[in-house]
Amino acid sequence: MGKKKHEPPPPTGGLDQNGLEKRLCNCICLCQLVSILSGVALLYLSVIVVSPSKQTLDAEFESTPVVCTTLENMRNSTNCSVLSCGEWCISKGGSTCAIIHAKVRREGSAVSFRDCDPVRATFCSAQEYNQTQQFICSEGEDKTGQCDALDRFMDCKPIKNKADDIKTEMTSLCRNITAIRDCRGTKPDGTQEKEIHVCTRYTCNALNGIYECSTGNCKKLENPTCVDRCSNLDMGNMAVVTPDLFHWGRCRSAFSNGTRIWTDQQKPLSMYCTRIRNVSATEMEAEDCLNGTLMDAPSFRQITNYKQMLGVLERNEEPLFEDQSFLPSEKTVEIFNRTKVMINVLGCVNTLRKECTTWLAHKGRDGSEGMHPAVYPCFITPHATNYVITDYDRQATVSQLVMASAVPSCLLLFSCFCLCLCGKTVGVNEFGLFFCKPCHKQDGDGGKEPAKLRAP
């Protein structure tokens, strides 16, 4: 006698499915979709969220921000291995090669001036003429050229043309003098010149004189008169230099954290501050103030231009407090005299919202255009001296790490568990339809036991 063999039960259900079986079929399809999507999400999130978040937390950045001041923006650096900010981390090399270096220091004191006469404010720049931005109109990429975006006051002069594809001997070199000079011009009859030059690579090669421009549309100033900005200051007994404006006037006292640190009975006081929070008729509040310097009243009143004021602050010959308890000198709070600045530990973002364009426009201001270099908060780690980052929030980083790892993982495990469970309870008949095994007696013959084959 051979071994007994059982015939497989005949298919059950035919072309009919009950409501439960239809819902079960839909549930399987949904679980398959969720498992695929959660698996793919887990794969991508592990690269663009989980790994960077873990690196950020492992670096142990200090939660209290320090202050960065941009020193140099290397827009076309030859070393692009680690950028300051690049779009889309997975695609390396697709962003503009920009590397920013800055000096890093601790934050200074908060100061409030009280009982003031109206404090005056104006924009000043210490830039020299030969340091101003220059543009050569016949040079540049495509048809736009370097003069297609000239803005504000330009001092243009003819120079020898070096571009082979421009059929002209001479072209124009224009310097942006907006930051250092204020210009006015009139025709003999008192009207302004109305002719407008629209600059491209092939036009504006004959500019000569002072022009007022707006995004490449320039008009020449007739009989121009230019005066140096901040060249005739009338000092009082206090002066505050900020990245945006120079403030000066006369006040009776200054306080820091509720402590009076200066009165008008002392020598005139000058300082550098990053932010002016409030200016009213009689008060002015400033934050992150450094280099508090006292100066003899006669010498202070002899200061007539902005460069002299910067020299006083840089020398800091007579500090307000010898122990640097208030308004410390910049050297005493310095952390790094030069280091790389990155938006995060990877130096790139994955938002695809041109976030780096905005970031570089602000953090990349190094003073080359005559404005004050960018000053902004940044974060340091005790484990590295070669870089700092600007975007850091430990709580948000932990939340992103948990969400990016836990949510897709839980969905993947749950959907796989459901599929395994369905695999034990679902069968397929000869018509290719799902049927629920526990819902039918698998005898195919009205509940009778299936026939058994006996060996001959």
C-alpha cells in the first residue's frame, strides 16, 4: 500500500464574493500601497532628514547663539567640496560655489540711552574709492554683460576694450560710488538729463561721467556735484556705529541691565552696536554693543567724518570699564578670528524653495559693495573650530528625527503585519478571486469531506 494522498479541495466561491471578502480585498491593496510608500519614504527620509539630524545632535552645538560677522564671500571658489549653502544635498555640484568666512564672538552688552536730544542718524561707509565695485560693460556672459544691473550712482570712464567679439575700440568701466558719495546734477536750465541708456553687453560702451542708474537703465547727471557721505559731522557727547546707520547726538545717561554705566558728566562715549531696537525723541535702545570708548570732549568734537570715528573705536584707547564688565572690547569676546559659515552641518538644504538664494543674499554681504558686512547669530560646537552653522534648534531637530524615523517605520511594520495576517486567512479560487478561508468550508461539496484517493 502506498501513502494516502489527498486531493486539494475544489475552489470555493465561484465568481461571487460577499461583502466581507470585497472589503478584505480592498484592505490588502491599501496595505500594499502603504507598505511601498512608507518603505520609499523611510529610504529617502533616512538620507535627507534622519542622517543630518543625527549628525547635528552628535556635534553637540551650544544652544545659546554667538555672533558672526562676514569677512569674505568666495563666490567662485575652486574648492567646492563643502559649500556654505547648496540646494538639494543629494545632487552635489549643482549649486553656485559660494563659501563664506566670518569672525565669531560672544554677544556684547545691551545699552539704553536716556534723556537725549533728538538723536541724528545717517548712512555712512568707510570704503575707499579704489575698493568700490567695478563693472566693465563689454564683458560678461551672453548678451547681458556686467552693466545690465547697474544701480544708483555710477562713476563711468572709458577704457580699452579687450573683448574680441565687440566691434569697438573702447568700452566703459563703471564704479558704484553710492556708498561713499551723494551726487546731484542739473542742466543749465535746472532740469535733469532725460536720455536713458539701457545697458547690455553691446551698449553703454561710451559712458563717461556720473550716472544715476536703476537695474541697468542709466541717465547721465549734467553738471554733477558729489559730496562724501558723513564728511561734516557735528558731534555731541555720544556716538553709536551700527551696520545700517551711524547715530550721534547728546544724552544725559546710559544704562545696561538696570545699571547706570555712563553720565554726561563723564567724557563723551562711543561704541559699536549690532542692533538699534528703539529710537524715540528722548531715548535710544541698542543691543550687542562693544568697544565702549571714552574720549576727551575737545578731541571728540573735532571728529568730522565717519572714518575718524571708526579709528577711535578700533583703537579703544580708553575703555569705559577696565574690567570689561560692560561694553567689552571685541578682542575680549572673540572666539574665532576666521572660520567657515554653513547653513547646517551638511552645508546644503533639501527644501527646493531656493532657500540658499535668500541665505547667501543676507549672510554673503562682506562689505565689498560699500555696505557694512552682514552680522547674524550663529552656533558653535566645542568639537570643531573650522566651521559654525546658522540654522540650529535642538528641539526642532529632535522632533524631525523622531517624526522622520518613527512614522514611516510604524506604517511599514503595521502594513506588513496586516499583509502577513491576510496571507493566512485569504485564498484565491480558480477564477482569480479572493475568498476568506475561515468563512467557507473548504470541501467544495456542500460540507462533505473531499474524496480520498486510495492507492491500488
